[in-house]
Amino acid sequence: MGSRGVQGTPGVAAVLFSLVLIAALDPASGVARGATDSASSANPVISGAFPDPTVIKVGREYVASATSNGWAPIFPILHSRDLVHWRQKGTVFRGRPKWAVGRFWAPELAHVGGRYLAYYSAIPARRRYCIGVATAGRVDGPYRDVGPILCPPRGAIDPFTVRDENGRLFLLWKESGDAVRIYPAIRAQPLTPDGLRLTGSPTTLITADQPWERGVVEAPAVMREQGKFFLFYAGARCCRTDCRYSVGVAASPRLLGPWRKRPANPILRDNAFWRCPGHGSPVRAGPGDYRLLYHAFRADSFLIGRQVLMDPIRIGGDGWPEIGTGSPSVLPVSAAARPRAFREEFRGQRLARGWEWPAVDKPRIAVGGGRLRLGARRRAGSPPDAALLTRRITSTSYEGLAVLERRDLRGGASGGLGPTTRDGTANEGTSVFASARGRRVVLLRRQAGRLTKLASAPRPRLRTFLRVRARGDRFAFAVSGDGRRWRGLGATQTGSFEQGVRLALFAGGHAGKLAGFQRVRLTPR
């Protein structure tokens, strides 16, 4: 049976490359991180961009998921025995549900009536955010999408399930306001016993009425302790370098209220090391031992994105919950928590865990015989970045190296590598990458939908080594014929990235051409 453990409440790339890619990225199996004691953990417990975490207890294991935004496979499923060392074992969706076009946010795992449910936020074409649900017989899937169950006029995000004092199942969510007449609110509505449909009418639990919230309340999560319901929620601006995100709490004897906010809110603020903590998911780790998994930016590494942290929840002497010391724990990071090398030689028939592509523009992918073949699905000729295959970064200092042989560029195909934030959603995101085609190697930038040539160099006659070295938001590219003597490719580039940077393999060129990749290593500098 799966639960949060809170009073039994259910929660819930033809071109052939020889490639060596060196970067500070997540291992194929997920991320094993840190060490913990009874009070605090070495944060992060899940490195890389895994925002809006959800966690439930399934047997002796904890199972978590997180926002995918515009990337697929959608909603990673991670397992842990101790809430610290995590391994990715699957995803909720291999491709996007037909009704949604992107922005797959804030999944919520739950165990209802002998089945596992995954609630989630997504945006359909020409409409505001909806909440959908999918169902599976096992927590690792496969999941069958039921479709949207809530599409209010102002949009809904951040689903959370909880049972009231009488055991009735409810869905909580954040509903947007217009910032003038209607404040954003946390609302609740009963679900049918199977959790697949709403019934009854919605009730507003809280609105954004405290100054620190700055007109935002979202990310509801409830635990019940000492005869009270405690509603954790996030307030203020999220998800940018100018964020003000923090966590508040409200209390009520009954799920539908009346709710009273803690006067001393927020109860979790940022510090010099971790910025803008929020969107927490409570779970019971043992008798009287409650933990909150939540996301935050590392203050000097916004480019990585929002990482998963953990701190204890305690009920203080005044009867209100406290989260750790009131700001994210900052403990010495163990060797297990440092970014680790990843290596793959494509010996199997499928990609290792952790590779992702734009959900709205899946590339052609084939793995086998020691090669990954990547290309665009378009029949006509395509730009050099028509196909993307990416991995999250877990450090802002890394090196990427791709090796192409002469035969790899026959037929007008191209291939390259570099950092990107593009996920295929309209013209959003930026890429800076080196691309080899014909007799030239070209340095390119894709930004606001425009592709700009930055520099060019002759391609070595036999073998072509492409390299990018990253330090924060600065990227230096180089070309070599032997991997020892290098020639710079243009000036050092500023990515103008804000967060969520990934290292990508790029493919394009003449119609029907695929880029082939061999051996991949990913390791920090």
C-alpha cells in the first residue's frame, strides 16, 4: 500500500558519430545523494532539475516524481529506501498525452482503491492549465491517461490528494486569480471513491492575503497530526533569479476549514546557500519522524535549476509545525553527493535512464550495435538543431567532447553538441552549439526562434573532435583533429541562460539522415 505515512492518508540520432561527452550530469540510474541523520540531510538529496517534488511510501520504499515541463519522457519515477539515495526506475508517460501540448507540471502520486494514480498539471491548446489524472496497477506503471478532470476558467495547477476527517477523498489545487478582483486561492473538492472524477462543489481554503505572499499561494500539501490538519503552501514569486518563494502553513480541525494561517509565516525561507525553497511534499519516515521534500535553487548555481532538498518537520511548543531550522539545511556534502561520471556505450536496445527530448517534437531514436542514431522526424531537409537529445546538468562546470569520423558526415547530415534550454515549446529557450557538416564546423546560436552563425572553421580531414567547456554561463568551443591539439572556435560565448540548462546532442541536415553516436561519458571538471 502506498501512502505518505501521515495517518494513513493516500498521497500520492545516416551520420555516425564517435562521441565522448564529458559533463557534470546525472547518472543514468538517477542520483544517489548525501547522507542523513535523524534531524537533517546533506542537501540536495536529488541533484539536477527536479522541481515540484511529490513523494509517497510504497511498502518499504519511497517513490518520488517531479515536474518535466516540456521534456519527455514525462514525470520521472524515482525510488529510495532512505529518502536520500535515489534511483530512477521509470516515468509516468513515455510521450505526451494527446490532450496536452506541454508544460507538464507538479505531479501528485496517490494510492487509491488498490491502484496508483498520477495527477498532474498541463496546458492544452488555446486554453489555460488543466489538471489530469492517469492510473496504473503498479507505481512504476505503465500508466493509462484518463485525461483532464479539472479545467476552470482561470486555470488550475499543483494537485494534491488528501482524505478529510471522515475519510472522504479530496483534491486540492491552486487556482489562479486576476490579481485585481480575485486573489489566487487554494481550493478543495471531493473526488469519487476511485479518484478519477470530481464530485460536489469546490471550497476555497485559503487565499493570498498576507504581505509576504505577494499575491501568490500555491503548492498545497496537507498532513494531519495532533488532531489537526496542517496545510503547507508556497507563497510569493517562484522560479526566476528574482524569486521570493517561501513556505507558509495554516491549521484547521477540519479539512474544509476554517483555516488559520500561522502569524509567524513563512516557516521556511532561503539562506545564503539555498534560494527560494518551496513546493513541499510531507512524508512520514518513522514514528514521529516527518520529512518535507521540497525544491530550491542553489544560490551560486541557478543554471542547474530547482533541486530537491529535505528537512524534518516538527510540531513546536506553540502547536505549529516547524521545518528544520527555518531555512534549508546546509551540511558538508559527502562524496556520494558530488556529481558523478556517467558512461554509456549503447550496447543494449534502449537508452539509459535520464535521456530526454522535447515532448512536442520527439526525434527519431534507434539504439543498438554500440550506436545511438538520432535524427528529425521531418521528411524535408532540417536545420542543424532539428533533433535534440539531452541530459540534466548537476554542476555548472563541465566539458563536452564529441568525435566525428569522415564517414559520419556523408550525405549532407550534421551533428553537434552544446548547452540548451529549448524544449520545443514555441520559440522558448536558447541553444549555443558546435555543428559539423561537410567541410566546415560552425558555431551557432538559436535564440527567440532565430539561428545565428557565430564562427566557422575548417573541419579536420579525417576525424573531427568538438569540445565545449562550461563555467557557469560562459562556454568555450574548440575543434581538433586528434583530441590533443585544439583550435578555438570563435570567442567564449555567454549563454544568457537563467536556469534549467541541459547538455544536448544535436542532429539535422538532409531529409532522412541520422546522426550516429558512440560511447558517451559525462563527468564534472
